[in-house]
Amino acid sequence: MMAAGADEQEEQPRYYDEFVQCRICGGLLKNLAWAHLQMHGLTTAEYKKRFNVAYVVSDQLRKKLSDSRSRGHRRDRYEPRSREGILEAMRGYARQSSPLTYHWLKKKAPSLAKQAVYAYGSWRAALKAAGLKPKPLQHRPKAGIIAERQRWSRGLIIARIRRRASEGRSLTTVAVSGEDGALFSAAHRYLGTWERAIEASGFDYGEIRKTKARDRETITRELRAWCLKHGPLKAAALKATDGALYTTVIARFGSVAKAARVLRLPSDIRVQQRWSKERVVAKITRRASAGRPLFEAAIKKEVLSLHAAALRHFGSWGKAIEASGLDYAEIRRPRLRTSETISRDLHAWHRKHGPLNTKALEGSDAPLYQATYKCFGSVEKAANALKLPFYSPFQRWSKNRVVAEIQRRASEGRALNAKAVAEEDSPLYQTACAYFGSWGKTVEASGFDYSQVRMRRARDRETIALDLRAWVRKHGPLNASALRSTDNRLLCAVHRVVGPLEKAARELGLPFHSPRQRWSRDRVIAEIKRRTSQGQTLDATSVTRDDHPLYSRGNAYFGCWEKAVEASGHDYSKIRRRKVRTRETTGRELRAWVSEHGPLNYSALVLTDGALLAAANRLFGHLEKAAGELGLPYRPLRRRVASGQPR
């Protein structure tokens, strides 16, 4: 450690006015922020007290903050200026020895910068008109280049490593890369690896590293023990039960199968067989003898590897079937259609369904649609070639066509009300509303009386008043959400004829209840008493689930739900579901748990009694501390195993 101290004394950090050096890690920062001090486990007050410093910010940053507070944060306000006013403002900044660059002025006075460029065309022209020359900015060092100022060397790296060891901090790869990335990267750059840096600092990396290196004998012994416990080697099972051993096997042998083969261990790993023409033919022949389907769609769904091998070795599935001695024309599922068979099938479809329609044909007979498309190019071309009637919904609409479609629906005896047409023929309904303004006007233009067609009768004010009074007698005070869920048509009629529901209730003298009422302490107490009178529970879990606004307002007005219940005249200790645990009751329950389940274990206690674990953590700090204070046996989650010993 003397060498480490000497190296530390040789290290002379460089200070800058705009930076402050951390006394713990030696980093140069403009501000030792809270996040940086938390990495060392200290707060700002603890850091100042420990190192007897008054400030944790650099002199330059402190001066800048002081100046900004003294003059205040004044925003640049827009001020209309003439060309002479722009030049005078620029000369004023020049007299203050300000760097007259466009980027500086854009941050300082953006309105002046924009006016200068707009009036003179460019910033350089504005400077020339004012008789000024730009002063270059003196760039300040940024946080990203601080590491370049602190030159690394082999001696500095070794000194930093020894200082970490003297402070009792971890030297493992994970810890150093997470806490001091600059040191870790510098060690790789100058010494090759972190292990070599540790060895050069006089430490044994084998004792420092968390993951112990396994040799071939250790791996063989652990794999044999695994096989005795779990059976033949299987990659997925080994990875799930012992991930560290699995990773070591992969790194050492390349795969679990190769490790089993080299070490002569039993394995349940299937070796993938290579496909060949003979194997493809044998597989097809075996499926044919078993009576299983051989058409291409079934093979793709059931044995995709066989289909891929057949394409790779024979070029197509049909050639593979022919090579197996079978007739593919009899095997293939969709039969080959010629122009004559397609024509015959289309005539039959026309006799059954009416005029040819692309969408209807595709939905009712997809193979026929595909064959028609391959043979003729489209269904419309097939209809023209075969002289069959063709109907396409993609025709241009017009007022006359809309009227004709409505009259056709009426002649067919189909409903003309808005709901039926919108569900059955949405293009007709939308086009009619676009051309005529509404569906009622469209029906009137077609020569029909819409009052006889529509299913819902129009409500007047008297009918709405009668219906609302009947609803109040049945359901109680008017409420928009309740009326919407029970009779939405009545609510729509009220909005259309009268206006808001509250206005209708006021005009008719009916009671109205709005759920959006302002909360108060008295209302919270009244709601709690109402729940009690209705026999509802008052524990926090039930109220949160049933009436969350009441629970949140109770917490807001009284501080917590318990105080709200106490203010309502109830004893919360008799209401709450969860019993309050003390250190004595928790200790007694932990002793009972140990007598039943054995030594205390975090995982086992989580599964058996999570509430008891939460109480132990809350009252004692954590489970291990509780076991130590109560004198109970404790088994940690992980056990450290010495290298070379079997697990």
C-alpha cells in the first residue's frame, strides 16, 4: 500500500476556474450535483461537512449565477426598430465589448438579430453597415472533453486502482465499469484488459472476480452430477436449472451436444438429419402408405421441412410427387380448370346468384374466382367474353341513381328507414346524405312519405315531458348517465327539442342530480354515513374499489382515510381488515413460522406469508436483521461456493 500512496502523491490533478474537483473520485465538474454525490453515498450537506468546504460549484458558475440573480432573467421583448435603430442597438452591444457574432446575438437578443438580417440581407452586411467587425467567441471547455484534460497513463491507472482498494470499494469488472467508466476504458486502452490492469496493480484477479473460472475437470464433474440428478443432458433443461454452468459449457465446447459427445455423457439431443432426394421420396411414400394427404397445402401446414426439402432437391412439389411414382393430377386438391369448365361454372353461378359480382364471387367460391382471374384477367372481362350480366358497385353516383336505387328497394319490399339502409347499403345511405342533405329529404325526393317510412316517431315537448315524468317516478332524480343507459332515445330527443337535460328538468320542475358536485369535508362525512346506513363496508380496500372519488377526497381533506372515518364517528380499528403488527407480534409470528418451515428464507416467506415479510421489513429494516435481533436461524438467497468444490 506504500507504493499506492506514493503513486497518489505523484498524481497532481489540474484545476480550472470553471471546474471543481470531487474530493472522493477526483473528477472535474462544474457542479458537484446531488446525483454525482449519491454515487458516493453522500448528500450535499454530508459532503460539505466531511471535507470542510463551503461550495460545491465552480467559481465561474457561482459568479454567473450571482450575476443572473442580480440583474434578473429578463426576456428579450420585441421592439420595432428602423434601420438606424438596428445599427444603433448593434453599436451599443459593441461598446459593451460583446462578441458580435450572429449566434451570440441570436441567444442574447433574437429580435434584433432577425431584424438586422431582414433589413440588410445578411449578418455580415449589417455589421458592414454599422462599421463593426465580429469578435470571435472564446469557447469554453465542455463537459464532454474533461476526460481529455486529465491525461491517463499506466501509473495513474494503477494509482486509481490501488486507491479504490484502499477505500474498500469493489474491483470487479461490473462494479468498476458501472461506477468509473473512464478508469475502466483507460485500463483497456493502456493495458489491454481489466485483468491485466489488476495484476499490474499487485492484486490477484482470481480472488477478485465474482465468476470463478471452471476448468475441464470441474465442468465434467458438475455435468455428471447434473445428469445423475436430472437425467440425460438437454440444452433447454440445463439452461433453466443452472445458467452459469450452461454458459461455461457453451464457452468451453461450443454446444451442449458437443460437450456430451466429447465427455461421453448421456444426452437427449436429437441430431438434425440432412435431407436428400432418397429421404424426400421415402418420406412421401411413407405418407402415401399411411393414407395421409399429399396435396401441397396440407404438406405446408403439417411438414414444412419436407416441402422445403422437396423444393430444394426437385424444384417443385409436383416433381417430387412424380419422382415418388405417384400421379400428381389425382393428388392435387384444386382440380385443373380450363376455359370451358370455367365458363360452365360461371353460368351455373349466374343462374344461382344473379349478375356476376367480383366481391360476391370471391366470397362464395374463391377457387372459381382465382381460376377466372388467371384465365380472363378479371371477372368483368370474363362476363364480357361470356356475355353474362355484370354488376360493379364501383359506379359513379348521381341524384338520379340514388332515387333509382331507393325505388328499387321499395319495389323489392325492403325497408327504407335510415337504420336499415345504413346497415344494409352504407354507400347508398352516405351518398344520399351527401347529395340531398339528409336521408329524409332523399326519401321525399323519391316520391315517398318519410313520416310513414321512419320507424321512430318524432317526439314533441308534451311527449318528452310525459316520458321524463314517468322516468322520474321509476328511477328517481334525473341523471344524464342513468338516462343514457336506460333510454338513450329519450335523452337524444331532450337534447334535440329542449336542450341540456338540466334545463329540461328546471322547466318541468323535476328533480335533477348531477354527479359532478363540489366536494367538501361535510359531503365526505355524509357519504361515509350513507355507506354505513346502506350496510356497505368502510375499509380502505372496499372504498377504493367501489367509490374511488370518495376515497381520494377523504385523503385530501383529512390527510388519510382513517382520519376521515374517525371524523364520521366510527372506530377505524374495528373496521380495518388488516391487523396492526408490532415488533412483539411480528417476532412471535416469525418464531412460529421457523418452527413450522425451518430457517428463515426470503423466497419461502414471500410464498407463504407476504404480509408477515412486509411487516418484518417495515419494523426491523430487512429479514436478515430481524433474524439477528430475534436469534432465529436465517438462510440467505445465495451461497458462495469456494472454487473447486462441487455445488
